[in-house]
Amino acid sequence: MSSVREELQEPEGAVAPIGETATTPAERKRAFQILFLCQLAGGMGQTLVYAVLPPIARRLGMSEFETTMIYSLSSFLWIVTSPFWGRRSDIVGRKPIMLLGLSAFAISTLIFACLVLVALWGWLSMAIVFPLLMVSRSIFGGFGSGNGSAAQAYVADRTTRSERAAGVASLGAAFGIGTAIGPGVAAAFAEIHIVAPFFAVAALAFVSVGLIWLYLPERTRPSQRVSEKQQKRRATLKWYDRRALPWVIVSVVISFAQTIIMQLCAFYFIDVLKLKLDDATQMVSVGLMAMAISALFAQIGLIQRFNLSVQFLLRWGSVIMIFSYTGLIIGSSYGVLVTALTLAGFGFGLLRPGLQAGASLSVSRRDQGAMAGFISGTSATGMILTPFIFLNSFIGFNIYDRMHQAPFMVGALLVLAILAFSLFHPSMKGLDQSADDYEDEEEGIGLQ
């Protein structure tokens, strides 16, 4: 892990935030170690939910649609609020927004765990618990969305253009380690109690809040670093701006493609392999761990070592995902399905950093918080689209129940669209050129 954290240190020649007192190397190293831990907690929270909640839902008599609906309101709020918190981090600073986001994550996870426990004990009916579960997740969706946006902008503040892809990939690697160990944590704590993993992650999130509060350096508020004219120009970046819109669309597509796998893989394993519910958590956890570890390998073993271009990340990530979806569609054995998830991890391990780096490089430094907010917000769209499209019976039948492979066929088409974007869209031009070819502080690639 230490090598990953070292990659997040400010590279030689990096431009410090305008007007900010430079931190010492020790302070900078400590700052990125703290960010590392925060993203680790977020990654663990994401994957353990997908491993633990489906078996819990089946025990409580909840359908696939009801289970995924728990996250729909939270995801909608995430989409709406992420751009707002990203912009706020440009004004009040990255640190306050990260504190708010992580606190919301910790509190939401703790309340969610308590509600599930009460439902399992039979103290309250599902008619009462179900809406409360949605509300508890909405705390995370409404306030927790700021953490990712602020953290990505914090890294962008402290990296040069030539190091941007590696910088955001390093942040993603921290999240990737969390996703890798999350299913293992879920499997281990589930031996104590099925709800224990939620309490463990909530505790880690509270620790992260304390570390950021005490030790994360941020000398000067961003609003004090720039002139009034620059602040006015910063506020003009909208999601439909020609610099941002292509990346917003790609983010939605990647989110949808990724959520199809994340939300449905546990149910898919149970239904295709005819698993017993008591065995499902352990077996699904192995697949999710393989997926997360392969994503980690892509982000550390490849991106960090070779500093790959945005074009390479998007193109090869899409190709690998096509093979992954093919394996899920035709797979009928545990080995094939786990292999398909492993490929999915590797593919998304390339696609997500490619998206983040491409979006970051397309705008100037003053717009990093706003752009990060757009990408972070749209990354939750799949949480809403997947249950409504595949698990709802609004067309007279549940698509997933009618054909379990149908969602993965749609996913394959989505990554084909990303491949076409990476090959032919004008936004790709110039992203592989060196940082010296552009004026970082004044103009992004999209303004040339």
C-alpha cells in the first residue's frame, strides 16, 4: 500500500493551488495517506453491501426490485447534489466538504445497519423498515456525495497535467483496495452476524472523519486564492458545456454498465448456480473480491507503472469489458462467472480512471471541483436506471426474471458505445500530448 500512497505525492514541478502556502513533503505525504484511508472505507462500503444485502433481502422476503429501490432515492440525491458539493469545494475548500461527506457516510451506514438488525429480529414490520432504509441511504446520497468530488479535486489541485491520469488512478486504487477487501470483510464479519460488516465499515468511516479533521492540510480557502473575475468565470461551467457534456454522457454510460454487474451479480449467481442463501454471501464475495483485485492490478500494476493515456484506458477497457459480458451471458458454471467478474474488474479498472482523467484534463484547474462533481454525480445514475429498467414490472413482466442474461447483453452494447467514443469523438484529440502543450491555469483542452 505504501507504494500506492507514494504515487499520490505531488510530483516534481507540480503547480500548487494559487495563493496557497505550500505544504511540507511530510504534510503532503500524510495528507494523501489520509485520503487513501478515506477512499478505502468507501470502497469497502460499496462492495460489502452488494455481497451481504441480497441474501438479507431474500430472508426478509424482499424482491430484487425492492432491494435495489433502497438505493434509488439515494442515487437520485447523489446525482443532484454532487455538482453542488463539487462547486462548494471550489469556494469553501476541499477539506470541509470531505468532512461532511464522510460523516454522512458513517452515520448513514450505522443507521442502515441498525434498521436491518431490527427487521431481522422482527421488532418492526417491513412496511415500516423499508421506507426507513431508503431514508437512511438518502443521508449518504444527499451529503456523502461531496467526498468523492472534493477528494478528486484535492488531487487535481496538486498534480500537473502530465501526472493527472496517474494521480486520479492512484486515488481510484485506494478505492479499489477497499472494494477488494470489502467482500472479504463481509465474509469474515458475517460469521459473527450478517449485519456486522456494516458496523465495521461505519467505524472505519468515523475514524477517517477524525483523521481528516485533525491532520489533512489545507491552508487557504479557494475563494481567497483567485480574483473576483476568475470566480465568476469558474461559476460558468455547466454540465452541458461542450467541455463537460461528452464526459458526462460517458460517465452515465459507464455507471449504467458497471451497476448492471454490481447490482445483479449476486442475484445472478443465486439463480444461475441454484445457490443456497446461506452459501450465497461466501460465493459471491469470492467473485467480487476477484473483480476488485483485478481492478486494483489495472490501476496500480499498469496505470501507475506506464502512465497510460486516456485513449488507451478507454479503448482497451471497453474491449476487455466486451469479453467480460460475453462470459456472463454464456456462463453456467461458478468458474466461468468468477472469471467474467475478474475481467469486469480489470476493464472497469481502466475505464474509470480514463473517464476521470479525460474529464479533468478537459477543463482548467479552477474548474476541477465542478467537473469532479459532474462525474461523481453521474456515476450514480446506474443505481436508478438498473432497477427501473430490468427489475420493475412496468411493461407487464420483470425483464431480469424473464431472461437473466438480458441486462448483460445491454451492458455489452453500452461498452461498445464507449469504444466508439474513444475511437472517433473529437474530445479524444490532444489528450495524449504532454502537459507543456497547453496552458493549464487558463485554458483546458476543450477551449483550444
